[in-house]
Amino acid sequence: MIFIGDIHGYFTYYLDLVKNITHTPTVQVGDFGLGFRAWDEPTKIDGDHWFIRGNHDDPAVCKKHPNYLGDYGYRKEWDMFFVGGADSIDKRMRVEGVSWWRDEELSYTTLDKVVLPMYEAIKPRVMVTHTCPMKLRFNVLPIWVNDRGEGPSVTERALQVMFDIHQPDIWIFGHWHKHLDVRKNGTRFICLNALQTFEFDTENYL
């Protein structure tokens, strides 16, 4: 499989990239850029190419796109669980409904009552999210706070609970615009920089 970092509306770059990938599925890890009025929205992408959403995607537009994996879920053929969404630390600089969406994150209730129990029951080998678990953010990534002066978002807190319950073999995410490859409690965490790709063999990738 090939994973692709944030593209932020660079659709021409993305389409040029995936049109030459025919040997394996691809998953873009959010901040695809769908819904920003200044950007064109691509139609169906031919091939086995998918994306989840980040905080720089309009959730309603994503749900209508044929290549959208969904807000959360599991793909059995890849043994891959995914969770989209994240908190925008710069939301006060953005315009609601144009460059920021109130439902950019899943609700606490959905994460706690639906997503977490599903993850615990499945215990996937591969986890794909837009942001990362809370402790990885604090221990490895810069300690940023959002515009309200708060710490980790509801998504990051929920992802931490999920990681505490089950440690997948590999966890791939974006959002932070930097490259990172570290191990925590037996899990290999890969943070993809913007436009970065990462390919691994699903049988021998550790």
C-alpha cells in the first residue's frame, strides 16, 4: 500500500501521482482540501485510490465524494482501521463554512460510544488517522496548544485511549507537516509530511 500526506488542494499534483500507481491501493491521510471555495473539487478518481478527511476538508463535501473512505471504519482486506478529523489550532483566523467547519472532528459521543468499541473489538494491524494520539503529540511532536489555550483535542484524546487498549503494528498519520518514524510500545508510528508518500508491504513492512 501507498500512503500520501496532506495535499491541501494540490489536486493536479495528486492526480498526476496516483494515475501512475496501478500496482497497489493508495490512501491519502486527510487535509485533501475538499470544500475550499477557491479550489476545484476533483471528480471520481479512477483506480484503487482513497482518502480520509482532515481538519481542512468540508465534511459534507467529503461524504459525497466516491473515493472517500468515510469518517471512520475498517477495511478487512487491508486489516486497516481509520479515523478522520482533527482540531484546527488556527480556527480564529478562518471563516466558518468557507475554510473551517464546526464538525471538523467527530463528536465525543461518536468517538466514545461507536468508534472506540469498534476498534477494541477488531484490534487492527494497521491504523490510519489524520492526527495522532495525545501522548505521541506531547512526547515527540511540538507542544502546540490551540487558539483557546487548550491541550489535546477530543480526537487526540480518543486516539490515545484507543492506543492504550490496543497497539497496532503500524500507525500512519499526517496533520503536523513533518516526517517522523518512531516506535512506541511496539507500534511503528509514521507521520507523513505534506505531499510525502510512504509505501510498505502489508506482509513484511515492520
